[in-house]
Amino acid sequence: MKSTNKHYKWEVLALLWMAYLLNQADRQVFNTVLPQIKEAFSIGNAEVGLIATIFNLCYAFMVPLGGLAGDRLSRKWVTTIAILFWSVATMFTGLASGVVMLILLRSVATGGGEAFFGPANYSLLGQYHTDTRARAMSIHQTSYYVGVILAGWLAGYIADKLGWQYSFIIFGAAGIVWGIIMAIRLKDKKEEIAGQAGNDVAKVSGNDVAKVSGNDVAKVSGNDVEGPKPGLLDGFKVVFSTPSALILTIGFSGFIFVITGYMTWVPAFLQSEYGLSTTSAGLHSMLWTYIAAFAGVLLAGTLSDKMAVRNRKIRMVIQGVGLLLGSIFLFFVNASAPIWIIYLSFAGWGFFRAFFDANIYTVLYDVTPSRLHASCSSALITTGFAVGAFAPVVLGMLIPESASAEAISASWATAFKVLAMVWIVCGALMLVGSRIFYQRDYDKVNK
């Protein structure tokens, strides 16, 4: 099947959907088996939070290189090699015999593999899906939800039956198998614009043009003309000099801070305060959240595409509303509530967080040059995960090890309130930015 077949773009979505599922499952394995890791290596909450912070920082600071590779090299091979690399590293994480080895292997897994996957993954998907971009991005995002639910349950089950080490080994092996399938089926998006005699000019996208002489052919990747290769910091320059992209990045940073803190500590919260097993805590910490998010992201993506036809800035408005409404449910997460209230709060939070999820890269690509989409994605991801990386250690420091049961329960409630306040601030900023800057920045790029 040729990559030019009109149906192939949906196969690309399917290939990248499964790859992203494994990407997110790989991360969630650590969070699910965190109590067993604490016990195995005799470490406390602050130390465990620090481990999570270190490998998230490694991931964040490797992303610019991933974005550069995604703009300069074959996006097919960047994504394929990335999944193979992190999957091998994940398998070896199960063989870690100490804290230092655990940190090194997890840092290699996230920083050396996953950081290269993200920018090229989104850019390749965006190349194939132009008129269906928000819908494709929304469907793609559902793999995140399925991945964390699957990892939450299956990693906990494996840990209970075989030991936490096998959770890493089995998920890593699955990634290797899928990486081989991607190497066979995935193709780069390449188009050619035949040149005319003389120095004709071929219009490509926006104001970009490709000069073609004689029988030369201007190679195009998606909507991009193969021009000067982007530099390492070009994406950062564009993102931080474009008001809408900068506000999106600030909102994304708060978004990731809350999600990282939530996903790291919620399984432990359920085990500590409600006495759930590893399997049950892993399942319920993610199931209610991401079933609701699955529905939310499809709804938000569809609404965004329909409403943005008349009003482009509605995409950022939807994101801001999602953060504000999602924050409300975090105030109800405390150990004094019955378990069904906790699960309902997880679901409400998950449903409205999806409103932000569904529009992240659609908004970014609306206001940045197509030639730099992977580099701009890397700038967004780097900043967001550099900020979000501190959530596990911050929350770990808020939760005492040797206090009374009442004090520990109160500290959990405080931790979730801190996360809620972060989203309230970011949601308000998104609404202000959408009103003042979005249309202007969109028009500048899409003249």
C-alpha cells in the first residue's frame, strides 16, 4: 500500500495510536508498582518523588534533540527507533538491583527513547491529517487513556502475581514487537512538486514558496518545503515570541504538573487511605479517570473542529474551560470521602482534562510555521515536562511518613488542592490569551 493512498492516513493513525499507548503504559508502570519499589529499596515518599522527578527532567531536556531529529531526519525512523530504544531500556529496568541503577535505566528509557518519539509522532500524524487534524489528534489521544488504564491494571496484576520486575519486562517486550511492525508498515509522507522551465515558483503553504529550476523537483514533507534545516533553538524562539504559543506552553506546563503529580501518587493514595491492593489501586486510579477522558477527548475534538470553522480561537477557549471545570473535582479528593465520591471525582477530572488534551497540538500548529512543527512541539514538551517534573517530589514532601493517620489524610487533601489551584490559574490565563492574541497569531502564520 502506498503512502499516497487516501486511506493510508488512517493506518498511520492506527500505528501511532498503538505506539503512543505503549509509550504511556511504559510511564504508568512505574507509578503503579511504586509501593513495591519503595519496599524493595527501603526508600520514603520524598525519595520516590525525587526518582520520578529525575527521569521526567531527563525526558524534558532530551526533547529538543528529539524535535531537531523530527525536523531533520525521517520521522518514520525517528519514531520507530525511539519505541525500540525505550522498550529495551524498560525491560532492563526490571533487572535493576539498586536505586542508582533504577534511576539510570528509567532516565535512559524516557530521555533516550520517549523524548525522541513525541515531536516526530505528532508531526507525522499532522502531515497525513490536514483537514481531519483535530479529529485524528483526538482519536490518537485516546491511546493515552487506554494505555494508562491497561498499565494501571495489568502492571498491578503482574506485580501481585510475579513481582514488580516482570511488569517492566513484559511491557518492554510488547514495545519491541510493535516497533518491528512499525518498521515494516510506517512510511514518511513525501510529495513532489514538479518544476517548470526557468525559475518558476511553486506555491506550497501559506507564504512559503519553493523555487524550482528546469526539471528539478522540490521535495515537500506534508505541507512543508524542504528549506534551511532548523536549528536546535528555533522552535523555542518561535514559541516564546508568539503570544498564543507562549500562553499555551504555560498552560501546558501547569497541565503536565498536575497530571504528573496525580498519576504518580494516586495509586499510592488509594492503597494508603482505602487499603486497596496493588491491582485494584492501579485499576481504579486510572479506569474512571480515563474512561471519562476517552469520551471527553472525542467530544472536545469534534466540537473544536466544527466551531473553529467560524471562530478559530474557540480551540483555546475550550482548553481554558476544561482546566477550570476539571480543577473543581480535585477539591473533592480526600480520605474522608466515601470511595464512590473519589471515583466520581476522578471521572469528572478526567472528562474535563480531555478538553485541553484534544486541542494541544492543533492550537500549537495553528499559530506556528509548519516547517518548525516538530521543533515547536519539542519546545512545548520540554518546557511542560521540565515544570511538571517537580510535581512528584513536591507532593512527596507534602505527605509525611511518620505522622498520625489524621495528619497523613489531611496532607493528601492539601496535595490535591494545590494541584487544583494550578489549573485554576492556567485556565484563566488560557481564556485571556484566546481573546487577545489567538486570531492575530493565526492570521500571521496563515496569510
